[in-house]
Amino acid sequence: MAKENSVMKVEGKTKRLVFLFLILLISLVSAIVYLVFVPRFGYFNDDWYLMYAAGAKGTSVFWDIFAIDRPLRALVMIPAYTLFGPNPLYYNLSAFLFRLLSGFSFLWVLRMLWPEKKQLTLWMSLLFLLYPGFLSQPNAIDYLCHQTGLAVGMLSIGLTIRAAQADSWTRKISFYGVSILLGWFCLGQIEWYIGLEFFRFACLLTLAFRWNDTLWAKAVAFVRYSLPSYLIPGVFLTWRLFFFESERGATDVDLQLGDIRGEPFKFLFNFLSALVNDFVDVLVNAWWLPLRRLSAGFSVTHWLPGFGLALLVLLLLWTFSRVTQKDGNIELGPRSGWRREVVLIGLGAIIFGLFPVILVGRSVDFKNYSRYTLIASVGAALLWPLLLSYVPNVRLQNFLLGC
């Protein structure tokens, strides 16, 4: 018995060390990617008028600025300006921290769904965190609300899953309550983040189908797990559609959906065409097209620092893969259906992440509208590691993902 307890303690200590190393790895890799040139970043686009308005009229001006379309954004910008003033460095650091928090929360969600797939979920989290299709990371002042909303929304999903897994009503009520509040806050930042709700309900559906035998039992379990979470999109949509009046055309639902009533067949054709194009942009083009456009006019000298940082990142990832290599290809117990789960969730995350964007006449455009890839990037981050998991050699898997 004493020997068994000693072995269990050693295993527990090893798991904690691996977990701490994992957190350190994700933090270091993301810092290398996002923070190296942060001191050089200044104001971009709408950052100028936001900082000018706050400097001229005080933080209360944010209520007036955002009242026309997204009033809850003031809850982010008022504390931010109070703490940081007009200094762009602190906004960029804050945007990075919220981006990092979203990555940690995404990893938490994946580990609760597929706990044995340690290395695969790490790759998924890193691809989500470092997704190259979102090009507005340096635009940290105006897009701080995007980063905050994404982090809070992903944390809300993690708490929802934790509530479904909790074994006491006290814990369930606490987790569900906090997740609902965070979900409302997330949607209050950016209304088209409602596409993230698919990921929440898809995770709950996966758990319900995994833990029960009959179809009826699966359906009952899903309703039981997800019922409290319907308050998030339900209450928000009720407020947005029936009580709030947007003064901005781009976020006015009635104005944007006017084409459906006027020319429904034309709207459907345009919608499906845009969905296909944006799907390809999110899943495929995001990994090379922005880099090609941004690298125009670069010389070999400009590329050298980037290659150096890339090699450093690959070295860190190789070190971690050596630590967790034994866990790389473990199936979920006796089941082998995890790949089907990832495919369905990944495809749905891209489609529903793009759905509310295209519905109001917007689409992914790496010149101007790369922000519309953020929610859909969840699906891309799930699907690419899954595809490469079919490569039989683990070292080759890691090399391809690192590239």
C-alpha cells in the first residue's frame, strides 16, 4: 500500500510539472510571436479618434461613442483608459494577455472533452492562439473589446462544460451562473460573437452522446446540460432584436436583413457563395495569403529575425513533444470516435462562426475585415491537427504542424 501511494504521488507530481511546463510553453511561444515588436506599435485606424475623444472629454465619452451600436464596450474601454491613459503599449500588452487567456480557456475546454489527447489538444490550442488570419492584433486599442470578448466567451464555455460535469448542485449553479454572466458580457462586446455559441452547445452535445446509451437518454442529457445556457443567446437576442435600436447601419438588424424580405432567392445564392468563399479563407487561405500580402517588398534582411523566432518556437515545441511523446497517439479509452467528434465540431464552428457575419452582409477580407475570422478560427484550429494526426510518424506530425 505504501509503495502504491508513493507511485501515485510521483505520478501526480509529474503531471503537475508537465502541466506547468505546458502553461509556460504556451506563454513563451505566444509572447515570442506577439510581443517582440510591441514597443513599436502606436495608433492604428479608429484608435486615433477613441484616444482623442477620451483625452478631450474624459472616459464618460465612451458611453456616447458606443451607445449607438455596442454600449457594453464602454465597460472595457473606461477601465482601460483610466489605467493606461493614451499609452498604446499598455493596450497592446492587455490585448496579448486576453488573447493568451482565450488560448488557455480553449485548451481547458479541449482537455475536458478529450483528456487523453494531450499533445493533440496542445497543437489545437496553439493554432487557435496563433491563428494568422486575424491581422488586427497591433490595433490593440479599438480591438481590445474583441480580445476581451473572445477570452470571456471561451472562459464561459469552459465553465458551462465544468457545470455539466459537476457532481453537486451547488457547484452546478455556481458554474452555470458565472458562465451565463460572462456569456452576456461577451455578446455585449461584439454581437456576431454569437457564432461562438455553436461551440458551447456542440461540446455539451458531445458529452451527452458520449455518456449515455439510448438516443432518448442522450437527448434528455443534452437538454439537461444545455438548458441554463439557452439564457445566453436567448436573453441577448431578445434585447438586441426587440428593445435595442442601433443607430449604426452596419449593426442595424432590420436594415441588414432587408434583402431577405425583398429578394430572398438572390440573398440565399449570395449567402451560400459568400459562405463557401469565407470557409476556404478561414480554413486554407489564412495560412498563406496574409503572409504573402504583408511580405511584399521585404528583403532577406527583413526575413532573418522572423526565421530566427520561428526556429526558437520550433525548438520549444520539439522540447515539449519529447516530454509528452508517449501520450501523442492514445485513443480515448476503448473508443476511437474522437476524430468524428472533432470533424463535426470543427466544421460546424467554421460555418456558424461565419453565419452571423455573412447574414448581415459582411465577409472575410484579409485587406480590411480579417476580424471576421476570429470565431471561425476555432474550427480551423481543430481540423488541421486532426488531419495531420493521420500521419503515422509522430516526429513528422510535429514538423508539419510546426511549419
